[in-house]
Amino acid sequence: MKRSEINAIMKDAVEFLDRMNFKLPPFAFWSPAEWARKGREYDEIRDNMLGWDITDFGSGDYRTIGLLLFTIRNGNFSLKKYTKPYAEKLLLVEEEQITPYHFHWKKMEDIINRGGGNLMVKVYNATPAGRFAASPVAVSMDGRNYKVKAGTVIKVAPGESITLPAGQYHKFWGEPGTGRILLGEVSKMNDDRVDNRFYEKVGRFPAIKEDAKPLYLLGNEYPKAKKSRQP
């Protein structure tokens, strides 16, 4: 992805979130220069990759295959000093914009439609070899628990949510004609560097062509805090 494209996506997302009356935390708007001045007291943001996460999954076509996420809070699998066992994100999904089939090895998540269009979610169980299973899929939506055939597409309308357990393949997109979707995600702690199993090979984090200066940094781009000098 081009940096100029990422910058434009960020600006457009902030405008949309303002219209939806969803406010991001202050660190969402720190410039690279501000980040370079931030000390060790902000290491939780750095270590747990809080903040912007924009990807085209290596497709080269963000609008068709891509996703915008913002991690608001998160724990950490490997660093014991961060004790949060949970995570919270927001996601923005466009009409017909696909997030490819994947499951999580450890993370269970609730995907909540906070407003906008309808989210379409296609689900499968996974075989031990990581393929699609033919078995019925257990679905949990807002306290209703039932089963559907493998490959069923489930509509998640505004106000509704779906629980996706670890090991359950899911692919999602915005239903055509219903508008952009603001999603919330409440889950166990997660680490997107190690906890995703995509059905097909994709790039989780984008390769960036630096054709412009960054507006805001992505969560995997923060500079390390400088060591404080002792008097």
C-alpha cells in the first residue's frame, strides 16, 4: 500500500467516526515526531500494538480485500507485566470489502455491529489439517445458540453481534447497498503476529511504499522509547 493511501484512509475514518459519535483515544492522533518524544510510560501502547491497523492482506486492492482496525486496549501473550486478559477494537468495513477466511488459535471474539450497514459472515469449522470441515457450525448471537450448515452466511444487522470461537473459520464483508459498517470487537487478548490462521496465504501487515510522510503511525511502527538520562 502507498503511505498516501493509508493517510487518506485514516482521514476518512476519523470523519466517519465523528459522524458516528465514536471518539478515539488521544494516542490515535500523535504524529511520528510526537511519538519520538514519548517515554517509557507509553510502552503498553508500543508493546501491545495499540492504535491504527490498516491492511490490504497483500492484495494490492484495499477497497476489495482489506480492513481497517483500531486496537483500543489489549493484553500480551508473552509480556507478563501486562495483565489485561481482554482486548477491544473497532473495525470499519466497506460494502463488499472482504476480510479473507481465517481463524484464531487462541482468541475468542465477539463482533458487534455498532451501526451502519449489515455485516455478512460466512463460517466453517476447521479440520485438524486446517481445511474446511463439513460438520455443522455452532453459532452464538446475542444469547441465541444454534447450529447452521457449513458455509452458511449469517447476517449481523446493526445492534446485533456474533461470537466467533477459536478455531472457527470466518470470512466477512459489508452487504451491498447497506453502507459502511462500524464494528466493535471484544475478545480475549490477541497478537496478530502469531494468532491468525488464514485459509489462503495472505500478508497480514501491508508492505508500504513511502510516497508521503505518515499522518499517524500504524501500531507496528512505533519507535522505541529513548532511555532516560540519569542526572
